[in-house]
Amino acid sequence: MSTGHPQLVAAIASEIAREGPIPFVRFMELALYHPQFGYYMRFPEAGVERIGWNGDFYTSSDVHPILGQAIARQAAQIDALLGYPDPFTVVEMGPGKGLLASHVLSGLQLAPQSLAHRLRYVLIECSPAMRAMQQRHLELWLEQPGCVSWVEDVGSLAQESVRGLMFSNELPDAFPVHRVQKKDHALWEVFVDVRDDGFVERLQGLSTRAIAEYLQRIHVELPEGYRTEVNLRAPGWMSQVANSLEQGVVITIDYGHAAEDLYGPERSRGTLLCYHSQMAGEDPYVRVGEQDITAHVDFTTLATVGEQSGLSVTGFTNQMSFLMGLGIEDMMAQLAPDSAEFRAAIHLLKPEGMGRTFKILVQHKALDRPALDGLTFRPFFGSALSRHVTA
Ligand SMILES: C[S@@+](CC[C@H](N)C(=O)[O-])C[C@H]1O[C@@H](n2cnc3c(N)ncnc32)[C@H](O)[C@@H]1O
């Protein structure tokens, strides 16, 4: 029996009754982004939090402001490399509740060369409910006219309109994904149907040839029985990001891998996970609309698509190395080693946790390969993303 937000479950069931079984990607899109009832689109009931210690999952900015401070330091260096343009634009994509934005904005106040007066901070957020939450967290900045603004999707930024930094933390992992399975030497797609009041899976032929083409492009041949996800939204998003950047840097922070690892033998059940009340689960057909659904990101494809759209790979690193390059040790030196704040900062660095799970892809456009502090330490060698991408 599938459980979840009753009106959302009814809306999905009625689409299936009308159209027949729907590809998993459509189920996930409705579960997270149904315009009225989706997990991210609904205004949460009083007292309910999605992101944060009392929510379903927490992100780095709930742990400590140090990631935002590091991004601000990186942005200030990019500002200098660009020759202090006016405006210098920072675009944050998928800002969650706006906490990271408030940390980055605070950090940027400390930047030299009167960046505060030239700064334009644009948040890209598809959900009106999340936008309202971001506005609450950024009240202080809204008092400065023209400093902070919102756009619904990256495609609405004018072509080559951004000089500065475009970044995201945990965005492409939240895009709806296709789920596929190799069976009887053929590739099948997971569709979702209704039976006995519950959502059930059916394997059917691929809903689009783009899935097979995607796997061919990264030279992946799945073995018998292998089940995984294909994120067809991520490449389109990356090329839109590339098109809107005139000159500057793109930083994508997320959990994920190079394609070779993402589709390697140790992930034969895929990476789809659901989060509710800080617990990870594997069943997307329970708590529909009341739990987050995510899948790990294929950084090789982001890098390749970026290259095709004019973005060169500057480097590929992890959160621990990125923070170390941006002086986390100096920042932590100001904290008492037995303080909760110090322990929180360590949490972001842990090699067996957030420090290594989170990968960071850095790309640049219209700049000679910039030497960025966030890439001082390189835990991966040049070939990490693939033979076809230079890093
Ligand atoms: C997992 S949260 C991001 C967490 C946040 N960056 C942080 O550091 O706490 C994903 C966010 O991306 C938004 N989102 C999802 N798809 C989007 C899209 N295509 N365009 C803009 N925002 C999107 C969601 O509404 C949500 O605010």
C-alpha cells in the first residue's frame, strides 16, 4: 500500500489511470515537483521542515557556515581574476532554504575592492514555497536594493549575461531520473503502475532513445541484472548554465562520481535514495511527497556537456580538499577545539563522510585556465573524469 500526501497520491494515480503506467522519471517529477502537492512545491505545514536538523535531511550549510565562507573566498578570487567587473554576479542554483546564500553573502562582505557595491546575487529557484523560505533567511539583504534577486529557472537568464560565479550545492541530484535495468541482454525502463491501491513497478521498453544514447556516449555497457539511473535533465541544465555565462567560473557541488565509478560493478543496484526524518530509505513508493528522492550525479557527463557548450574543466576535487585549499585551517584556528562549532566544521571535512562524498566540479569560460585556491589540493589525477575530458 503506497502512502504519502493524499492529494498527491491521488493525482499520480489518476494520471496512471488516464495514460497507463508512467516512466519512473515522471513519478519522481510529480513526487517532488507537482505544482501544488510536490515535496518541494508545497508550502510545508506549520512546524514541518524539509531541510535542516529537524527536517528530512541536512546539507553542509546546516552543519556550519564554513562552506559558504569558503565559496565567498573563492568568489572574491574570481572577481579579481575578472578585473573587478561591475556588476560581479553570483548565481546560486537550487538554494534550498537560503542558508548557504546568507553565508556566502556574509562572507562576501569581507571581500576587498568594494565588492559589496558591485555584487548582484541571483538565486535560481523553481519552487514558490522554497523561494518564500529563502526570502525569510535573506531579509537583511533584501534591504539593499538590487543586491539579491530571484529567477525561476536557469533558462530564463539571458544568453552570456553573467560575469562572475555560478554555483550549486546538491542541485542535479534532485533532478528526476529515469531508472533502467538490464534483463535478458536488453535494456528496460522502470515504469510505475497502480495495483491494489499501491504503486508498483513494471519493466517496459525505453520511453526515449536518449537513455541508450546517454549510456553509449559515456561508453557504459551494463551487465545482466544491473539496475541504475539516468539523469537526462542534468546535461540540459549544464548547457543552459554554459550559455548564460559570459565569463567566469561554474562550481557544482554534489554527491556523485565519474561515470566509470557511478556505473561500476559496486553500484549494481543504482544510487537512488529517499530521505525522511534524517533516515535514508530505498522505497520511493512510500511517503510519496513527504520524503526527498535523490540519485548520485554523473560528473563525467556534466564535464563533457560543459566542454561541448564552451566550459573548460578547471578541476575536479572533493569537499575536504576544496575547503582546505580555501583556508579552512585558518578559519578553524579561530574556533576553540572543544567547541560545537569546531566539531561541526570537522564534520564537513571528514574523509569517511561529507569531506569525500561530496565532489566538486569546477569549470571556466573565457578565462585562461585559472589557478583557483579551491583546487590547490588535487585528490584525483587528471584522468578522473574520463579519458575524454581534460582536467
Ligand atoms: C536539495 S535542495 C538544495 C540544498 C541547498 N543548495 C543547500 O545547500 O542547502 C534542492 C533545491 O533545488 C531546487 N530545485 C530543484 N530543481 C530545480 C530547478 N530545475 N531549478 C531551480 N531550482 C531547482 C529545489 O526546490 C530546492 O530548493
